Amino acid sequence: VVASMRKYSKLVFDCHLMVVDPERYVDAYAQAGADIMTIHVEATKHIRGALQKIKAAGMKAGVVINPGTPVEALIPVLDLMDQGLIMTVNPGFGGQAFIPEMMSKVERVVELREKGGYSFDIEVDGGVDNNTIAACAKAGANVFVAGSYLFKNPDLTAQVQTLRDAIDA
């Protein structure tokens, strides 16, 4: 899918893999044209090695933590992260309700980034819509995944604008 779409777009392809041992797929995603490979800290025994492999393949490296995973799981790899993703739903399927308690995790990741002098992006994914995106931005997220919210309306441009308006408000 990435390879077939790459020839039609110069946009950033952030590939969020929800698989066990994601390091098995690094070369395939790099060759397909992925810009960022984002993997779950819970999905590999060797998160540091997996991130090093992603970076060596020429992609940016993103690390995901699920709602039940403590932020401290990111500490050993903060220096390798180009993006930290806080799941704001339990991963598995679209359309779930946003878990507001995850905003404290976003705030904690912001603290760790600032304390360590890092510059990685902070992303949120799950239940992001015009009612939740402002809280995400206020907590410190600067990258937002809003799948179901965007695609449930045929006017994608209007949906994106409602998100931008909510952040600006």
C-alpha cells in the first residue's frame, strides 16, 4: 500500500505498525517509501535496537505507548525518538471513545522532552475530534491522528477545518 501510494504523494507517510516484532518490517517499509516508522514499545523485546534499525534505514523513528503502559517505558529511548505517540484509546479498532486521563501522559512526555533537551514530536491517536483536540494541544501534543472523525463526513476539508478551529479556539 505504501509503495503504491508513494508515487502519487510527497506528503509524510507515518506508518504506525501494530505488530509483534516490528523490526522484521523495517527494510520493506523503507524501500516502500515510508518517512516515519512508528512502533509500540510493548511489541518488541529490543526497542532500542528496533529504533536504531529504523533510523539506519533512513526513516524517522516513532515510539508508541498504549494506555496501560507507563510513560517511564520511553525513558531508555528518548534519545532515539523522532516522535512519541500516546494512544488515547486502547488499540485495535477505530471509533473508540477518547480516554482523557491520557493527557497527563502527554504532559509527562513534554516534561521529559524539555528536561532532556530533546526535540521530538508528541502525537496522540484515538478518539481525536473537534471536542478533544484542544485538550491534546493544551497538554503539549503537536501531531494528531483523527481517523474516524475525519472520514465519517464526506467533506474531508470541512472536517479538517473544524479541528484547526478547535485548536485555535
